[in-house]
Amino acid sequence: MEEQGMVTTYEEMKEVIGKLGIVPLAALIPGHPSVNGLTKAENWHTDTELDPWAWRARFPGEGHAAYGKFIRKKAVLVAREWFPAYTAAAGSSQSLEERFDSGLCSREALTLLQIIRDNQGIETRELRMLADMKAKEKKTAFDNAVTELQGTLDIVISGVKERHNAEGEKNGWNSTSFETAGHWMAENHIPEYKGTRDEAVAWLRNRMEGNWNPASISWLGKVLSW
């Protein structure tokens, strides 16, 4: 199904994500399309309407797909219709506090989540400052904790904010912002999945049948312990 350059516009990629439900930014799931694999290399990082790198922030910002490092610490887009079932199937039924008490999450992840809950849409620099993790030697721990929270579906990437200097001019790299998965769903009027984890897995598998390569379904099932 994957053919380089077959997707040119944001609207075309929106259709692909709506049909496949889960689309990684770069090659990840064997035999399964990725944004990188479906688009033209020359359109990336051009700051134009056709730049797939810019789409990664537009999808969550417009509520069409959740975005984050959801699978094997790699960036993935999950269609809004699929996301409730995906969080139920791949996330945890326990709160992060309960997982921390059981030794199932890091203290840094707990600290960051508590800050994000109180500051939905917070950008990276401010999050590091409030968590007292601005020092260079704490950057790795910060990055690992943010990735951990995305992998457990506690948070999603809200979007990307431009950095500006005192004169209001664009200055430096853009900064990623975060919010809790529940907040993103509520803001975009996406209802929570009411069934069990097994029912959520069955829902996802049913949607994948006929649209996914069987080997891709099998791979994802093994990775997520379905």
C-alpha cells in the first residue's frame, strides 16, 4: 500500500489516517505505511502547506488525530475515532500514582504528569523549569520521563510552539507542548471508551481487518501484548 509520494496534501493524509487508524511518522510497523513513506522527501521541512513535518502538530491541534511517542518510543498518529479504544487497549487502568506506588513508573514521570495536569498545553522549556529539570545533566531524565508518559498514554503532544525573542521575532527551534490524553479528548469532544481492555483490543482488530497487512496486525499485537 505504501508508495513514496502518493500523499501530497494534509487532507489526503487525513483520509489515510482515518482509514488506517494508526500511522507512524516514520517506518515502524512492518508492512504498514508511514507518513514519511507516503510523502515526497522534497516537501519535508519546507514550512509550506505541503510540509508533512508541520502536519504532525496540525493533526492534534485540529482534533483529527492524537500524536505522541505511543509505540516503542516512536512518534505515531492515532485517528480520533480510534484513540479511545487505543488508550483502553494500550494504556493502563491504574492511575500513575498507583503505578508509582507499585514501582511501575519513575518519580520524574509522576512529577511531570502532575505539572502537566495543572498546566495543560505546557511547552517543554516551561515544563523543565517547573520540574526543576533545566540543568543539562537532567535533560536525559526529563526526555525519558516525557517519552514514558506518552508510551503509557498518560499524555499526548498538543502541538509545537514557535520560539520568539523579545522583539517578537522567531528565534531558535520550535518547542513541543504537552497535555494529558484525557484533556485532549475532552477538548475535542471525543468520548472515552466504555468497554474492557479485551473489548477495546477486539474493536481495534476488527477495524484493522481488511485495511491492514495481517503481519502488521500480528506485530502490533506482540509489541502491545494483545
